[in-house]
Amino acid sequence: MLDNLWAGFAAFADPTYLILAVAGVVLGTLVGVLPGIGPIGAMSVLLGMTTQLGPAGSLILFAGIYFGSTYGGSTTSILLNVPGEASSVVTALDGHQMTKRGRSGPALTIAAVSSFVAGTVAIFGLMMFAPWLSEVAVELGPPEYMALCVAGLLLLAALSSGPTAKAVVMIGAGLALGTVGIDPAAGDLRFTFGSDALAEGFSFIALVMGVFGVAEALTLAGGRWRPKPAKAPKLRELLPSRRESREAAPAALRGSTIGFLLGLVPGPAAVLSTFASYVTERKISKRPERFGTGAVQGVAGPEAANNAAAGAAFVPLLVLGIPFAPTMALVLAALLLNGIVPGPTFVADQPQLFWTVIAAMYIANFMLLVLNLPLVGLFTRLLAIPPQALMPFVIGLCIVGVYAEGNSMFDVVVMLAAGLLGFLLRRSGFSMAPFVLAVVLQPTLEVSLRQTLAYSSGNPGYLLGRPVAMVILALVVVAVTVSARRAVRARQRERLAARPNAGEAAHR
Amino acid sequence: MSISPIRTGRRAALPAIFLAGALLASACGGPPGQGTYPVRDIQIIVPYPAGSSIDTTTRALAEVINDQGTLGKRVQVVNREGGAGSVGTTATLNAKPDGYTVGVLPDGPLTLVPHTEEVSYDPENISVLNEVTISPVLFVVPEDSPYRDLGDLIDAAKARPGTITLGEGPLNYAVPAEKFEQLTDTRFQHIAFDGDQATTTALLGDNLDVGVMQLAGAFAQLRSGKVRALAIASAERTDLAPDIPTFREQDVALEWEAYNVVVAPPELPGAVATKLSDVFGSAVRSEAFTKAARDLGLVVSGAGGAAAEKRLTDKSAAAADLLAPAQ
């Protein structure tokens, strides 16, 4: 297995891959630093290029963006208290407090090193788990895939931020749009209204570029954005003290473990894992009162967790072919565009590609460490670029990208329409992540559902003979119930708190 | 279940966009017909995305043609995917018949799809130049399956009609599955999978009793020994997998192969057709291409235009009975 990993690293002797890794990491940090544009936006804009890059090249680029963005997000969290990404919201709690106390340098270093540690842990995890999981995953049949798709969608709706009802609406919209075009089982044409363009279905790339790329650019342009000037620490101020390192190390390891395990489970793992790690650190700390005032563990744990979760999220994607997060959906799209269908036989059939991906993650983490700490000043200065200057550039890239991918003006129209619609829906509080995931999972969900129906001849009792599917579905029911009850209780508490004095209703 | 004839109603006449695209493609680069053909590069349309099996095959072929240099100009592969191959087929057959647009097409859109769906091209009216590769259909079972040969399977299916699961998929899988049932008077529980990879996974996970697959799609797993083939639907055993007995050897008259063919729009000038057929034919028979195709599990054909056209017509006729609107 080490030979395989070594071969994966050897692929980076190819300078193209190395350049792609650097480009991905820098671009990822960039979109992580800039609020508004996230890794999904960046990946969707670049999706049009993936056939030129080949499967390994696109995976390397996307892994760099993915890891870079979590890192970039924490930079602004720490320096400005502006989380660039959802996964760095928790980092802001203690990270920015450290900045206020003049320890911004150590906070940034701890975040970077913790991410690196987590990357290492995640790679060992992948090496141990992925081949084993592949063997287990082969046994999964249509009913299990159906259950996993349902789990992925419902957990995303129940656990992600924002109102669950709106997420469910977006899932419904995504599933509905996914049915347009050729029926995957019988070859029937559905909802095409006699149009040849619709016979191919809506292009996933056009939809994603629309609701993420274009809609994000529009949102950015609409908002007023005057970031405070940030003071980036000098190079020699970056080293943490001995006490800070001693406190950070175990927290980073715990965070890595939590993140990795959560990353394997369906749902928005990267964000959840930061909360889980933060809560754990506070619970086991001897001085929990220090959390929120600049506790080192509060930076190290969550930063490690989101990175490990990001790495682990590749496992279900590569082994099952099912993405559980929108970023992974884009990685899947890049693979499919290159004619590679990940699944239980992927690790055995494409060992070279698999291990190159693993090596890519590691190299991305390493580059973040060596590139970004010295460049912190540069990245924070990027915040001064007015979004009005960035927006036309992003939209232009989207148009070129989507046209280049399919040579079809219809796709461009679909993208622009999706962008406009996405922009309006966003303003009304609808989240686009569930929509995108639903569009991606729709074919798998439909095919596995229809196959399950064929196996069972329509008899629901058949599912009783599929314990794995039953367990997955049962877990979904439990998770949804728990989260619904928690939401109800939170609302009651809020209402109670709002009555005597309106001061405390801080969390929503 | 199995094969449902599709009534699409009318699919509006060809949208202008295809015609425009095809015209544009053939109009670029100056007036054709002056001097000796070809005066500019030729595009090969592939109706599936980059990276698909037929795309890999075609790109290997294009490389050989460009290396051999007998054409005098280069060939370029253009992917026009979508509509289960119908988009690229339409683009090929409705292009200007000047020899600057050819397609490497799977036979499905020419022989099978027109029976079930209204298509915006005429499958009868084409210039068939060469046959490139052949992919015979196989019946594949998991390694530890109780069925050792076709006889076992037929006996079991007769004993328990409608319970043994049979994985099929697109028409090139569904039709032979149906035909097998007719020939042997058996009935299976059909499950549709969307390609060889999905079928393989289901077989490996013991979620499927028998899979209808193509040799190319089953090749890797057959070699690793994780699945076994009960029978191959070619006239004779193939030297790519000489251990697999044919259906005929086991007294079932099933022959079903999928082909990739080089076609051009109808009314191609004779000289152009001859030139293209020679260039593609010698590339197909070249050592470099043969090796590339064999590695993919594809049988290299190399049959000329007339033979290839007859095979297409025969297959279409055979499919017509099975695909006749019965339900």
C-alpha cells in the first residue's frame, strides 16, 4: 500500500500536476478569504476546464481549492472576525479573540499546522479505510443506495444552517429538474416538450455555475462591502509560544479524529465537525471559561476537524460514487466529465488515480503551510478589491466555461436563468446546496429506487430482508426527529427569552 | 417490463441549431471540392463524451490515421454527446456530404433506437465506410454462482420462472435478454442497469444472478476471475476470451454484437468514400490500433463498407420484431 502511495506522490514529478496543485491552493485560499465566493463557486466556474485537465489534473486542482478555501476562510476569521466560509465560523470565536490580544500570528500558525496534522491523519485514515470500505461497499445493492441517497439529502436539509422547510423545497426542485431528459431506465423522453436541447436534460454544469457562480457574483455586486483594514502579522510574529503549542497539539489530534469520522457520514460534515470539535474541547478542558476569550484549543480543534472531514468526505465519493456535500458533487461531476465513474470498484480499477488523489490532498496541505503563512499579508490585502471589479470577471468566466464544456448556447441560457433565479431565491433565504446535491443525486436515487421496485416486485416487505438499508433509513429517521425536536425546543427557548427582555436571543 | 416502445409524440423537426452547427463546421476553412480531396482537416464526430469507451477507441484510431499520414490532412475528434447517442448521430448524418464530417457511431442509434423512438435522421440512408470494433454480448454470473453453464441457467429459470434476476440495460442489452427468453421459453426478473460498470458492481456484491454485459465492459473482471461468463453471443469463440463458449454451442441460437462503425452522410461522392474507407480501413487493421482495442476488450473488425452495412441492416431487421410495439 505504501508503494501505491509512493507512486501517487511520484505522479507529482510531472510539473503540470505540481502547477495545478499550486494554482488550486492559491485559488482556494483566495475564494476562502473573499466572503461570498466559496469553493463551490470556484469549482463550478472551473468545471468547464476539467475535460482538458484530465481526471487526475482536475482532482488535484479541486482538492487544492477545497483545502485552500477552508484555510483561507480561517485567515479572515482570525484576523477580521469575518468567516470566509461556513466551516470557519467556529474558528472566529477564539481566533479573533487571540488577534485582539495581539496573538494573531500564533493563531494563524496554529490553524495552519493543525490543518496539516489533520491532513496527515486523514491520509492515514484513507489508506486504512478506503480499500476496506470498498470491499464492504461492493455488497451494497440498489436498496442500500436508495437509502444512502435519501440519507444524504435529508441529513443535509436537517443539519445545515437555514430553515429546514426551505431546504426541503430546494431538494424537491433539484429532484424535479433532474427528471428532465432521457429516462435512465427505459429510455423514454420526459418533459422535453419536443425540444432536442431538453432531451439531453439540464446540464449539471450550467445549473451549478448558475446558482453558485453567477448568483454569487450578483449577490456580491448587490451587497455593500467595506472590510476593515486588517493588520497582517509579520513573519517573526508567527511562532506560537511553547505553552500554546502544548495546548494546541492534543486538541488538533482530537479534532482530526472527530473530523475524519464525521466526514465518512452523510451530511455537511466539514461544518458540523468544527462545532463538534469545539464543544468537545470545551467539555474536556479544565478551564472551559477560557473558551471565547482566545483559547488555543478552540482554534486548533475545529481547524483540524474541518480539514480531516474534508479529506474523509472523499471516501464515500470515491468508494460509493455518492457525494454527500455539494463540493463533493462538483468533484464527482469533474470525474464523470472525464468518463470516470467512481464506485466500489474504483480503488481496485484505478489505483493510480486513487493514490494520486490522496497524494494531492497531502501536497495541498503541505503547500498551504509553506505558501500561505508568508503570504498572509497579501491575501488580506485582497479583501480591498471591490466586488464590482470582480463580478464581471466571474460572470465572464462562467459564460466561457459553460459554453466550452458543451458547445451549446442552450447551456449558457440555462446557466444565466439559473443564476438569476438562484440570486432571487438566495435573497429570500433559500440555500442552494441542497438543490445542487439533489440534482446530482437524482439519477442515482431514481435508478436505485426503480431497481429496488423491480427486485421487490412492488412488495415493501422486501426491504425487511435488506438490514443495511433498514438501518440507514432508521438512522435518518432518528437524526431528523432529534434535529426537529431540537429546533422546536430552541424556538420555545427563544420565545421565552424574548418575552422578559429581548437581549439574549443571540442564537438562531 | 423489459422493452417498452417509446411514443415520443413528435419531436419538432430538427432545430435549426444542429443544421447551423453542421453547416458551420463544414463551411469553415474555404470552399471544398477544389484540388484533390481532402484540402482541409476532417472532423470525426463521437456521440459520447470524452473519456467514454467509444471516445477512447476513436481517439486511438485518429492518432493512427494522423501518424500514418496517408490522408494528407489531419482528423480531429469532436464529442457531440447526449440523447443516448442521437445528438451525435444527427449531427453526422445531416452534415454536408463532402467528406469533411464523418462519425464513429455505435450501432444502437442506427439499428435499435429508430424502432422505439422518432429520430431526426434517416437510419436507412447513410454511407457506411467501415466497421471498427465489435463487442459481443455475454451472460455473466458471479464467481460462486450455482450456474456452471447455460443449461443450468435455463433449467433453473424453468423451475422458478420470473425469480432469477437478470441485469440488462440499454437496448443493446435489453433486446438480447428478451430474445434469449423467447428462444429458451424462459422468464426472468429484469432489472435495468445503466451500463456494464453498474452491472459488474451488482454481480460482485451478489445483488444480481445474471448480468447481460458486453465483452469490453466485463473484460477486466473476467480476467481477475471475480465473475464468469456462461456464454458469448458471437458466431464463434473470440480469441480475446477463448474459454467462453458461444450460445450456439449450448444450443441457443442467440447472436448479438454491438458494433462501432464509421459512417458519413448519404450521397457521399464515390471517390471521397473510397479514400475515406481506405484510410480508416488501414488504420483499423494497423498493429497500433489493434493493440489499443484489444486492451479495451474490443474485437477489431476491419470489415469494409458493404459488409458493415449488411450487418447493420440485418441487425435492424432482427430487432424490428422484438421491438415492435407490443405492449
